[in-house]
Amino acid sequence: MIIRNVLGSLVALVGAAAAVFSPFRNWYDGRHGSEYRIQDLFNGITATKPDAGGSILIPFAFAALVTVVGILLRSRLLVTLAGLITLGFTVLWMVRVGIAQHSLAISSNGRGLGLGVGDALVGGVLMLLGAGLMGGRRVRAAAAPEAVPAPGPAPAPGPGGSGAYAYGSTPPYGTRTAAPYEPPAAAQASPMAQPYEPGAEHDTLSFSSADLPAELTAPAEPGEPGAPGEPGSPGGGATRARPSGE
């Protein structure tokens, strides 16, 4: 890319230099290109010499300036535009001279078309060639955004219209589903977890002494607190004498 830009820039600069130098050479019948007015290219060729800054040197100098700007900016479009300006004014001048002279001749004795016209044509072609050789400005490609999967369809409503998924179905991406609550196996086996039915056996709660721990059912030994007749026991404590008459 760099070699192409350098090579194309050099070719375009040579073409711009040839285009600017061409009006100072013979164009037709010994008359230099700088002696033709810009308005003669649109109104017809006359023998009137141009004023300062009014010759056809101006469009060629402008084309050279556009070429330099295009090289600095590495713009192929600007260099191409400069080449088209140079060739366009040169061809327009040839058309006007052909109309005025009724012919265009090339002779070795200085009559007819001169070398200045050839320099202008070659300069325009070199500008176009340089624009074609230039690689142009490198454009960095923007990073492609990561693809985000599209959300799936809405879940189909279940038998009760709650929107639950059928067993074995796969929910769409990004959708959270809550598993149904299942009580523990111990809670399911508990009698309290069974549904209430009036008149059934579980209306009343009954138990026997066999369900109590052995510590509570064992008889207390004499002398231990809580034994019958011992202080602190329900039936213990000192007995008082029953008065007479009772």
C-alpha cells in the first residue's frame, strides 16, 4: 500500500509539473499557451492577448494545486479531478482552434500544433495514471458487534392457563421457569399432612403409657425425691397426728 502511494504520487507530480510548464511553450503557429485568454475557450479564439491572470495558465495551475492537495490527503478522487481539468481545457482549446483555423495541422517548421499541447495532454494522462496507482487512504473496519440470540416464542399456556411448559419441552433462551414445589418425603408420610376428613379416626389424638419414655414410667425407689412418702413428693411429707374426735 505504501509503495503504491509513493509511486502514484510521483507520477501525478510529474504530470502536474508538465501541465504547468506547457503554457510557456509553443501551442500553435509559434504562439504560446499563456497568450490565449480563458474566455477565448468559450467565445472563440481571437488575437487579443490576455491580461495578467487571465490566460489559460490559471486552470493548469489550479489543477496542479489540486494534485498536491490530493497527494497530501492520499485522495485518489482529487488527483483524478486534476487530471480531468487538465485534459478538459486542453481538448476545449483544440476544438476552438480547429474551428478558428478550419483545421489542426502538425508541421516541423513551427506551424500548427506545438509541443506545449503535447505537454498538457501528457500531464493530464500522468495525473490519471498516478491516481490509478495510488492505494488511497486505508479505512479501518469497525468491529462487528457480537450476535445476540433472539428471544424465543412466548410459552404456551398450560391446562390452567398459567403459562407453564409441558413436560419434556424446552423453554426459550432467556426465560426462567420455576419448578413446582414438592414437600419432603417425611412431610408427605406424616399423618398431619393427610387431608382432613370429618368423622375419621384422626379426629381425636390418643396415646398410651407405652408411648412414654422409660424414665417417666419407672417406679421411684424409696428415699429418692418424688417417692411416695418422701418430702417433695406429691404424696410425701410428715404426717400429723389426727386430733381426737376426727
